[in-house]
Amino acid sequence: MAHRSFIPNLSSISRWTIVSAIAWFAIQAIGFAGTDGKSTVFMVAMDGLRPDYIDRAETPFLDLLLEQAAWSRELVPTFPTNTFQSFSSIATGLRARQHGITGNSFYDTRTQRIHRYPGDSALLEAEPIWRTAERQGVRTLVFDWVLSHNQSGPAATSYHGNEYTRGISDRERMKRVLRAWRADDDARPLRFILAYAESPDSEGHRYGPDSPAMEEVMAHVDTLLASVYSEAREIWSTTASTGDSFYFVVLSDHGMSSVETVVNLRNAAQLEGRDAVVSMTTGNIGHLFFNRLRSEERRRQWILDARDALDQHAFISVYERDELPADWDYAHPYRTGDLIAVLPTGYTFSARPEGVTEAVENFGGPFGMHGYDPAEDPNMNTLLVVHRHPKPLAGGDIGRVSTLQIHPTVARILGIDPAPRAKAKPLELK
């Protein structure tokens, strides 16, 4: 199929990488014993990984990793299940109302600034796990994780970027992390390393999650993870002592569902000529802000007008901020809209339709989207794998897990306290 040509074929070198990684598992008992020493965590985020991709593809490394790890195919993200919000919840152990990241792009009524795919860590309104670790003496490296950039202050991580690195492959993204770790010569070894990959999310949007192309994508992801695992463990072994443990954690932020229809939010809300209204969309979530209207009477009337217009479309659920479902915990006071429009699975917002709706085929995509409530769409659930060396975890399938549990779980592994506001129960890993 011509549309697969962007994915490299697995070369003999790639196959050897998988074999080498698998060989590591065969010598688990050699070298170090016990788990009484210090733990090092290498956490790899694979964006947009739907668990069934593994079943459909040839993934020998992940298959073996799952046999010797604690894992869940029901890692449940917080609402909305978009990348920036979801990864912020993973990092902080909190939902959007508390950490302040309401979408991949959002508007802040206090500053009247629009933030599109922001990287600056100062925008996070809660402490992420990398700062929690560094604050308690665990040296940390984090590159290209959402909102980990441009850090400052005493708890800034030992390594971080100034901004997200665009235009490079996931393989190069991983190599940069591993190079920095290998070159580190501080007397206190790095013990928490975080890496991020755009795949399989970008391809899931492009082709749709049910496309056969995703099988080849996952084979490529599997090869990359095998390579990263082998080199990460080798680097760790150069400074590890008897009793130390190496944790290899693979997780994702959300799954993916197919899209059939795109929706123009401003047209649906009949906002022509009302340029004072700020509209922001991420996937199936739309926000309308009316704060620029100085007259409260006019502001209220425009909100009612927009709501009436949106209510004419049965596929759009409309909420004022104080009406949002309590379990979403999404009513941020200045980054959630006065009106919030939510689309069901199969729909996504786009400014491209000249009317209200258009078939996605007319625009060539996106054929996959996320953001939907995982309580309504189980395809939003994703994958968590926690592997320990040299003593494997006895866990197997640990069942349904919340992404809010990742922060306190990593803190427990590292032997530190979670951030004060991260109250979720850590996972029981044995």
C-alpha cells in the first residue's frame, strides 16, 4: 500500500536489536540480586497507543516484556483525553481543573493570551513528577515531555530542553535522551529519565486506528523500544550497585477512535460577526469565551444565543462551565470556556467546513481522533507496562488503572514522597 512508504522496513540491524533486547531477559538473574538498593526509572511515553495495536502487529519485544512485567491494557486517562491534558494529569496526578492544562491549545482569560501546543513549564499549575523527584534529591532528565521545557528555580531538573524539538524522528528523540544520560558524569547518577515519542499518535490521526498501516507502525515502535531498553539497561549497569533495580516503564496518554465527520464550532454557534468571542478547540472539545465583552448584559445574551444555536445540533452536548459533569473535574476558572461544546465519538472540530459539518473524507483526514470520555468510549483507554530488572515483578495483568496513579507510583518506586496534592493511591507492584 503506497501510504505506508514513510515507515522503514525492518532491516537485519533492527532484527538484531530485538534479539539483543530479548537476550537481556534471558540473563535476568546474572549480575545483581535483590531489590533493597536504589531504583532507577526510565519512563517512555508512546503517544496515542491503543492496546489492540499490539495484538494486530508483530511486536516480539513488547510481547516478551508483557510476560515479565506488571501491565494494564486499561490505563484510563482523565477527561478530555487529549495529549497535553492527559500527559499533564500523568505528570501531576491531578485533573485539568487543578493543573490548568485544558487542551493542546487553550485561552487564558486573565492574561488574554492563547497558548498553542505550549511547552513552558510555568503554565503548569501543579507540581509534575520530575520536579517532585528533583526537589527530593533524585537527579532527573526529561526531554520533550509536555510542559517540561524552560524550567527554572531550585527544583529544575538536571536536564531539560528549552522547547519541544520538532522535525526529528522518534529514534533521534530517544538517542538524544540516551546520549545525555550516557555523558552524565555527576557523582550522583541520574535516577529518573523520561523520554517521549510522537508515534503511534501521528499515524493514528493520519490513517485511522483501524487502518492496516497501524500494524507496520507498531512493528516499528516495537523495534525502537527494544533498542531503547537494551541501551538504557546497559547505561544503568555502569553505575548500579548490588541490590539496585532498574524499572522500564512504557505508557501512553490515550487511545484512538475513528472519525467520520468534522464540525465547525463557530458556524455551529452562529458566531458570524461576533469576533469578540474567542473559540478554542482540541479534537472533540470546543471552548467559547465571552470575557472580552464589557457589558455583562450583552455578554449573557451572547452566551444564550450561542447555546441556543449549538443546541440545534443533536450531536453536540453543550455546558456552561458550572454545569460540567463533576467527575470530569474540568471547570478551570480561567482556562475553561464560558460555554463548552463536546462531540461524541466519530466527530471532531475543524475550522475547514464552510457550513457546520462535512465528511472527513472531503479533507483527507484526520481519520483518527481522541479526547472522548473514556467512560463512553473504551478506545480511549491505553497501555501501561512496568518492568523491573533484575528481579521481575510478579504482577501480570493488574487490571483497570487510572493515569492519576502514575505520579504516586513512580514516587514510591524512587523512594520519595509524591507532590502534596497528588493523592491517588499508588499501584501495588510486587
